[in-house]
Amino acid sequence: MEHVAVDLGYGYVKAMSSSGKHVVFPSLVGKGYHRNLTSVMGEEPNNLKNMHVYFKEEDYFVGDLANESRSVSRIFEQERFTHVYTQVLLNVAVQLVTDDEHVQVSTGLPLDFYQSQAKEFRQAILGMQPIMTWETGPFKGQEKRLNIDQAMVFPQGASAIFAALLNHEGKYTFPHLMGQGNLLALVDIGFRTTDFVVVEMQKNGSFVPHAKLSGTVDEGVINLHRDIRQVFKAQSGGADLNEFHISRILNNEFLTYKGKRIDFAEAIYKSKESIATNIADRLKSVWAEESDLFDAIFLAGGGGELFESFAQPHFDYRLKRITASQFANTIGYLRLGRSITNQKQDKKMG
């Protein structure tokens, strides 16, 4: 039975299986409809950009294809974990990284919701899942059904520390940081929120989180998207932008509208600077002088990459960005989940 870790982020879904297969796609779901599949260019490619599934008697466009939907959405409400769109994203993600029908799943929740929702979320995803029919996408024409035999829910951010401290072989990446009593912080900048956690190292290489120095800030990549939208509205006389065009602007720093080029370079720079400052101010208000005594501060999340150069000066250039920072939580969930499963098996055998 394969172990799969899934990070159901507000911006992107990341998944990884114990065999090393991994996938990332936008956390977008929209109501689907039957399209004429053969275009002038021939049949549409059956890849991640073309995922149309039938689930619980409804058609859904998932990931990039959701931009073609008449009602595309990201689920932002607090109780999003019981939403059918969350079930769709979870089933798609797990199926993309394993062929096993019986799986163990590790996932997580933002720190602020963890205490109140972890148990309910675990119950919601356990057991036999509804049948999913792939209309198009990597499994076009196939019916797939998962049975989630075991589910584990971990706190976001705290899990990413495992990705920072241990490599894929389970060896310490920074042996000098593993001393008892060392304080390590991690800042995980996501799409909608930024999780931050401080842990104290224990004798055996495990760690204990410091609750009063950990939490969630309501700032992330979404604030940058909002600022870009506002600039475009002002320049275009009120027109709006979808996700696809926002990605283009972030890549190219300009967009052509009615034949006229709109430059976003300065707006993007100012927005990143302001968001990084807001995050740093909030962290400093919680950490105060304590942060001067942290042995390391790690940076993770898709936003970690986007905002690193703007956040560094606020922390005296001490931030260490985790490699594969977008997958930091996913890697953490996988390593944590597997180590717990192995411990249980060892107990049974012992």
C-alpha cells in the first residue's frame, strides 16, 4: 500500500507518493460541461492542463482547465475541508501520483484551524471514495476509485520543518542545528496565508513547537494578485483579469490590452515590498527580541520564492530558503506519515 502526501493549498495542490512521483496544479475547480474535443488542431492533449472529471454525478474542470468553466472558484471559507471541491482536488491529486487503489494519506491544515478541524478533516477523507470518471486528462476514459485506509492530518509549517532538517535519506541536512534547546523558526508563505512556527530541539532530534511564537498571518500571494488586478482595472477602465492572465503578468511584467502595452514592473515590485513588510511586521510583533536568538529561520512555500529578496533585509539576511520550497509541507507530511506508520509496524512486530 502506497503512502501519499497531499498539500491542499489555497493556490496550488501539491502531491507526492512514497515512490517519488509528484505533481502540482492550481487549486481551481469549476462546473464542467461537454466540449467539442476535436479542435482544428486535432484532439486536445490529455495532460494536467486538460483535467475533466465526473464525480458524485457532476462534471468538474480541475486545475488549469477550470479557467474554461463558467463558475470557477477557490474555496476560501474556513470549513473548506468538508466541501465537495476539496474531495475532487484530493482524489485527483492522489490518483495522479499512485496506481494503488488502497492508500495511506498524509495531509495538513493551517495552524489556526488545526486544533478545531484536524479530527473532523481526518474523518471526512477516510475510507472508500466515490468513483471518479476521467472524461479527459491523464486517465482519459478510465474509472478510478480510491480507498483511503489510513489518514493523518498534520499542522502546516511544523511539517515543513521536517523538509528543512532531514534529507530524503532521513539524514540531518544541518547537523549543527540539532542540539538540544536550539530554537528554529520556519516561515511558510502560501497563496492566502503565511504560517509561522518556532520549535525547540530535543535530545533525540525531535522537536516541540512553541505555541505562543507560532501562528498564521492573513497575507500571501493573493495580495499580490489583488494589487495586479487593481492596477489593471485602473488602466483598462474597470476590466477584470482571470488567473491565466495574472500568471502571464507575473512572468512577463506586462500585458497588452486593446493593442496597448501595460507595464506592471513597478506595481509588482512595490506590492512584493509591501507584503513582505506586512508579514515581517506581524512576525516581529509576535516574536519581539526572541527572534535575535533563533539558531535559524527557514523560508518555505511558493511565496517563499516570490518574496525572499524582499523579506531578507527585515531579518538581517538570515533566512534560509528550503530547496523545493513549494513542496516543503508535502515532503514533511510524507516523512512524518511514513515514520509514524513504520513505528506502528515495528510495535506490532515487537
